[in-house]
Amino acid sequence: MKNRKRIHYTDSQKAVMWDRWQQGEPLHRIAALFDRHASSVRGILMQHGGIRPPPKRRSPRVLSLTEREEISRGLAAGRSIRSIATSLGRAPSTVSREINRNEGLEGYRANQADQAAWDRARRPKPCKLAIHRALAAEVAQKIQRQWSPEQIAGWLRRTHPDDTSRQVSHETIYRTLYIQSRGALKQELLAHLRRTRAMRRSRHHTQKTGNHGRITEAVSISERPASVEDRAVPGHWEGDLLFGDRNSQIATLVERQTRYVMLVKVAGKDTQTVIDALIKNARRLPKQLYQSLTWDRGKEMAGHRRFTLATDIQVYFCDPYHPWQRGTNENTNGLLRQYFPKGISLADVSQAELDAVARQLNERPRKTLGYETPAERYRQTVASIG
């Protein structure tokens, strides 16, 4: 098969790529717009780590492409430099320098001169983490502890409120990780991020749809009290199963007000096994700290009535295909993929190992908690009911 000619994308075509990428479209669908393979688009996006570069801007004082085209036409017509400068409203010395630095009277070409001007204007601002190496080391240490860039940035602001040299935005951390030319953070640190991708992608997508197994006597989330919805009182949890391969899984539970996480080893996904494990776990907590549980419509919760009778904890169910109705748990499951990537077996993970992972998550600062940790908030809650 004859190879297709190498394509050079225009600025407007690249703008379409970035627009679609930021909207969450996959590479193959973006590439189809240009009748190209996904690798062609990936190459463009990878140059910037999947992060849209800022638009090119130039000072109004410098010559524009339109003015350079006027210079080119004037030279072709045999006009003098002074005449061309007068029609442009520019100093003759400005036009003379422009021509001399771009191949002279005979070789001047407007497009080439304009591109050369853009190339000369590239003076990237030094990356903050490349300047402040101690700050970069602190950021790297937190990333290795599985903290997200947003958690790190928030913690730094809270810890050093009056010292901006000890602060950095989460966007700068992401850019420094994904754009290696900045040279401040090693690419190996990407493996510690929640999503271990080679380039950053849009958040406008979901990888999970609601599980809509038939549950009898299910109480809809619409009947959940308003005090649960607005997180006004503690003791209301969201739960789900996190799956590994070979039919292995764990139960994940997160408290809505404090974001405190508990992980429960589950030997099987049948409702008898799951309900038994949840009942055993629920009895570890005082009644004030476990009043309700919100779950999706997975068949593992078909025995929810037995759970409620044994614990006096009401179970509410999300609407079909509405996983965001238990968004705190969905977010927690995403964080857990750093520790339990898709495709690995969870069968041999002990409860002690699960407790250690939960402890790490509970000791991470959270933006929604003002960069306090779930553990701190949970201890405050326990103390208030003690």
C-alpha cells in the first residue's frame, strides 16, 4: 500500500485537536476528522504532555504578518525602503532591519520572516520548580507518598501561608511532570499519580456506568434525608466493590462528611459473602458514626434487608446509570487504583494491607476539607460524640 504524504497540521487544525481533546474525545475520533491514524494526533498532543499550550501572542509594536507581506510586495514592485516604511507608518530603519535579517532585498519572503520572528521570540519563563530545587524535592517526596498535585499545592499553602517561594500551584506540578523539557521533576514520578498516563487528558469522561441489577425493596436515594445530602451530620457512608482480576474484589466505604475511608476484604461477590463482610465491619463503629449506606444497584446488595436488620443501618440505592450520585466513593475508588491497578488479583491482599492503604488515604490532605486530612476530621468527630 502506498504511504500517504506526511501531513503538516495548520494552527487552526491543531486548535480543533486541542478543543476535542479537552472535551474528552478519544484520539481515534479526533484523528478521523483529518482522515489520519490516532498516532498522528498523539504526536502533536504528546509534544506538550497533553496540556494545551497557551496561545501565541506578540507585542503590537512588532511587525505583523500582514505588514511583512506588504514589505514583500513592495520589494517585488521595486519600491524603496523609505516608501514602504511610509505606507506602513513605520520608521525606515525598522523596515531596513527586517529585510537585512531575513535574506536581504532579493531573498525576503514574508512567511519565512514571520516564522523566524516567532522562533526568535521564544523565551520560555523558567519553571518555578526548576528555580527552587528544595521546593521541587519536597513536591517529589509528596508525590512518592501518592499525594495528588492538588493535595500538595493545598498543603503547601496551608503550611507556608506567608511564603510564596514555598508554594506552587497544582497546574505547575502537572505541567512540570508532563512537559519534561522543564527539567525539574523526573518522569518516573508519573507512576505515583492517580492516573498513570503518558500525557494528561480531560476529565470530561467516565469509565464506569451504573450497575442496574434488580434489587427488591430498594429504597431510592431520592428518599435520603436532606441532612445526608448536604453532609450536615456525620455517619453517612457510600460504598461499592472494587474489582481485580480472577473474580477478586474488595469493598470500599467512605464517610460523606469527613471523607474517611474503610476497606473491607471480601472473599466473593455473592450477596451472602458481601453482606456478611459489611455487617462485621459495621459493628466496629459506634451507631452515631454509621447511620446510613448508599450503594449502586449491584446484585451483591440484593440482601440489603438482612444488613439493615442486623445493624439498624438504612441502605439507599442510586438511580440506574447514575454513579455520580455516590461521587465521593467513585473518587475514592479512583484513588485506590494507585494501589490496586486494574488487572491485578485482590484475592491475596490481607485485611492488614487494606488497613494500611486506608490509613495512607486518610492521612492525605483534601481540598474539600480545607487541606485537612480525613483522619483529622474523623478524630474531631469522634471526640465530639465522646
